[in-house]
Amino acid sequence: MNKYIAGAVITLSLFIILFGKYQYDQKLSNISTDAQAAISSAENVPADAEENEPSENENETEEAGDEHLEGEEEELERHFEHMPEPLTDAIKPKLAENETISVLAFGSQSLTDSQDEGLDPWPELLEEELNDAFDTEVFSVETMSVGGMTSLEMIQQGVHRDVAEKQADLVIIEPLLWNDNGQVSIDHSTEHVSLLIQAVLSENAQAVPMINPSQPAYNTVNYPIQIEGMRTYANENDYIYIDHWSDWPDITDEELLDYVDEDDHRMPTQKGHEQWSKSILSVFTD
């Protein structure tokens, strides 16, 4: 009898051990299955899914970038609102396409460092200031100086045709009135400017001529009358007239001598070149 009881106990013990091992193996199997499923699910997620999801900092950066672009566009539109229409028509499409805008500064020795004093002339300053104002590098300003030549000599020597051949988008014309002073009447000066503009437009009908009077000269009498005659001519013919004289000290004010030399050549000082450049810039930006 005891044999049978002992056998039964042994059998039951073995059963319990085997059943426990089976349960343990099942748990291990379930854990393994769950782990494989998790790995498979992770592998099926696109590699760049996490990268494509913008972080809060990235969103803020994008928003700041958008605001910056909107601010630049608003600034450009403000420039165009105040700019003469011919200028807007000439430069707005080129700015949009990032194309070069060629500007020709034509005039006397006052466009240059004529006395070799180490000055930065206003056309060079203007190029930098235009590009800064429009946050671009498309403005290219070229200087074409005829030195002490009068407007009559300019026509006689065919320089007006040389100017036209440049085919610039914008032509800032100093009408050589300081050189003409005492030698060429204002009526003839305006005739010569007309011939110059006609030549420019014959080569490039889309060019925008701008009349930019010569620098002020201290304590002069007849010269301001010539300047006023050129202003009248420009207004009557609907040409853009750059009224930079209004930004300089009056011709009777000794302060003008900080801007323009008093000696015979009466050329702009560095301060004068800087003022001249700013005045022309204001036609584009104010």
C-alpha cells in the first residue's frame, strides 16, 4: 500500500514540475513574440518620420524666417510706393528676377576724385548704398566722366553717342552746367542734354534718363540761374529731376565750403560726395 502511495506522490510531483515548466516556457514565448512584434513595428516606421516632424524650435525658426521675408517685401513695396513710376517699371522686374540693373553716372570731373585726394566719389558710394537699401547685389554703377568738357564739346565730339552705346538701364546725367558756366547759355545746354537723351533712348527705349544738376558753388550768381533753367527744362519734359541742391547748405552759407572746395575747380569734398550720393539714393527709397 505504501508503495502505491509513494508512487502516486512521485507521479504527482513530476506532473507539477512539468506543468510549471510548460507555463514558464509559454511566458517566455509570449514575451519573445511581443518583442518581435515591437521590433517589426519600429522597422516599418519611415526613417525620416521623426526628422520630418518639426520641433518647437524649428517651427519658431521658420516663423521668424517668414516674418523676415515679409518684412523685406514690405520694405521694398514702401520704396516702390514713393519711387517715380519710370524707375519702378525699370527696376522692379529685374529685382524680382535677380538680374543686373546697370546704372551709368555720366558727367564732369565732379563724379570722380578729380584732384587725386583719395576721395570715394559719389557713384561708387551710390552702388553700395543702393545694394544695401534693396538687400541685393544687382545694382552696378559705372562712371563716365568727360572732365572739364562743356556740353557743346560733348556733342561736337560725339560723346553722347558713346553714352548711348552703353545701353544702361538708368542714366544719371549731370548736364555739365558748371563746365558750361560762362561759356554755354542755358538754352544751348538744354539742347545738348536733349540730344544726349535722344541718343540714349534710340539705343535703349526702356532706359530711364535722370537729370542730376552739377554741384552747388559758393557765392555764385549766374550759375544758380542756369540750374533753375535746367530744372524747368526737366519738368517740362517729364524727366526725373534729382533736386539734390535742397540737401546741401545754401550757396551763401559758409558751411557749404565743408562740402565743396572754394578754389577754382569747386569740386565736392568727401563730405560733398557723401551728401550727393545720399540725395540720389533718396529718389529710390523715400
